[in-house]
Amino acid sequence: MRGKPRSPKDIERGLQALAESGGNATAASNASGIPRTTLVGWKALHFDEFVELRREKRSDLIDDVWAAAREALKELKGKFRMMKGQQLAVTFGILIDKALVMGGEPDTISETKVSDPRSKLLAAIEREVEDPESEPEGQDS
């Protein structure tokens, strides 16, 4: 059984609710009062429009988060002098970490240390294959 016909404004409202909920039809249904199955159908029928609305909503959210982050940073700057050493160190670490991530830099440095003899032997063989004229490790000329 089909429901009542919906106006283009209803469809737009439903797609907006879907975009705001990140595509979650149940949440969008609860927010808009439009049945979940109807929203799922509209999402499929108007997928390109839904994707564009979702992109806009995400962009708006990102702008809001950046604005809040700027305000929080202004507030935080005024408190640096009052912070204790550990608070300042943690704050500094978080700010540096986020700046690195936002700048596309690695925020983690990892190192693997090998202690098992088999791995050491394989590494020595690889070095020998790459440069057979080099001196073996641990031996002086």
C-alpha cells in the first residue's frame, strides 16, 4: 500500500533530514516525521541531490567546528601563564599533534628494533646483496 503523495517541499525536507543525520534514515525519520521507508526510497531516487546536501551539511559543520576551535584557542592562550607544567605540556603536545595532522605531516614516529638472530641474518644478507664490497657489521678493517 502506497502512502499519500508528497510535495517537492516534503521531499526536500526529507533529504535535508537525511543529510543532517549523516544518511541515517531512522534518525531522519524521527526528526522529520516522515516514514523511514519513504526516506530510504527518496534517498535512492534523489541520490545525487542527497550527496550534495550531505556535502553542504558536512562543510557547514566543519566551518562551525573551526569557528569554535578558534574561539577555544583564543581562550586557551589567555590561560597559558596560569597553567601548571603538566597542563601546559599536555596542551602543547595536543596542539602540535593537531597542527602536524592538519598540515599533512606524520604525527607518529615508529621504530622497530630487531633482536632475533634470524632477522639480523636476513638484514645482513640484504645488505650484502645491495653492496657486496661493504665491510660486515661489527668488524673493523
